[in-house]
Amino acid sequence: MPTVPLPGGGGIPQLGFGTYKVAPEQAEGVVAEALAAGYRHIDTAAMYGNEREVGRALAASGIPRADLFVTSKLDNPYHAVAEVGPAFERSLDDLGLERLDLYLIHWPLARSTDYRATWAAVVDLLATGRVAAVGVSNFTAEHLRAVIDATGVVPAVNQVEINPYLSQEPLRALHRKWGIVTQAWSPLARGRVLTDPQVLAVAHRLGATPAQVVLAWHLDRGDVTFPKASSPARMAENLGALDVAWDADARAVLDGLNRDERSGSDPDVVELDGGRR
């Protein structure tokens, strides 16, 4: 599994497993299957309501903690500075972990909260020794500039929606400039891109599935991504993206699909009253 270096040291497995919309009653079994399939990077969030079950799967796996990379996120109602620490501790308790590898602000909530102060409080968590890296999710260029200007601390990661229909090239260029790792959620555009005729043609030519082709595009670009899958067969299929015989022609086709079209919520409009992905 290739890894992407984090600014503060260490690395993050480039292809992980996502748990968005995995129901709590299914999460333990699904994550256990993912770990058995070979995934070592697990992405969850307090907002998903499945941290406790994800933690049970991690504990039951027998995999050494040092071999796992676990991400969780600060939920929207807890942006107040005094709420950040307790929310972080609840996530650790629910996951049954002493330490997180990565903790993110889930949404900026720029019109309804002081997200600069929230970022400063998240940065302060590093001093506890209970999180290795901190970052943000769904932050635009404007949001990133604001938190960096306010604190002088650059997020290690920005986790945003990216797929061939929403390539986010200007934001990714800014990430490169500042040394921010790009993470892609909804890497398959919630399945919409898998039926695109051009993706199907590339898949046929390369002898791969459409999902493998799209994930190989992400990997080739250097993005970290974590598709969700509910069956062992689909989990294995997604890992097969690592073996796709990728080439420049395939990259050019998928690069050409950009529409600046979102599948999920717009970070500029998500606020405390709803709009969660």
C-alpha cells in the first residue's frame, strides 16, 4: 500500500476505507471485513454515529495499533473552543483508542461559527500527545487562508469532495503550495461516474472495472482516498486499483471529465442547521 507523507512526519495509507452512511448496526461487521481484506486506513467521524462499532472492529481484528491509521472528525455542534477537547475525548472513548492518527474539523461553518478559533483549539490537541496530526475537511481556499493567517499553523490535511466530475485542480494546487495533503471523499461521485461512457471505454482498454479506473486516477494524482464498500467482493475490487496498468492516455481521458459538479454539499452553504453530507 503506497503512503503519502504527512507534513509533521509519518505517512497515511493512500487507499483507505470510508464509513460514511455505514449504519451503526452494520459498522462493526463491515469494518471487520475491510480489515480482513487488507485495509489499514479507516476514516470515520462523530457525525456518522458509528465510532463505537468501528472501534470494536479495530479491537477485535488483532492488528497491531501501529499498523493502523484511524481518522475521525469534530462534529458541527461542538465548534466552541470549550467543546473541542471534550468532543475529541468522546471520539477516542467511543473508538476505544488512546490516540488518533488524524483529527479533522468536519465542516468550516464559516457563517455561523468562529472557525478560526475552532482551528486553534484543534491545533492545541497536538500538545496532549493523543493525536498525531490535525487538519480540516471541506475547507475552501478562503477558509484555509483564514485559519493559516489567524494561527500560523497549516492543516496537515484537507479532506474535500473530489472525483473526475469535480477535480478541484485550483484547490489542489494551493494544497501543494502549502504542503497540505489532499484527501478525496466521494471519489466515485456516489457512483455516477462509473457509468460514464469514457470511463467504461478506459476500463475496457485496461482490463479493469470502472471503479478501479477511477480510483487509479486518484492514486496517480497523489490524492488519498477512502471509498466505501459493503461487500467483501467490492472491497477487494477497490483494492485492485493498486494493480491497474495506468497510463498517460487514461489520465488524460479522466482529467477531461471535470464539470466542477458536486455530488455532495457545498462547504459555503453548510451550517449548523443542516446540509450535512
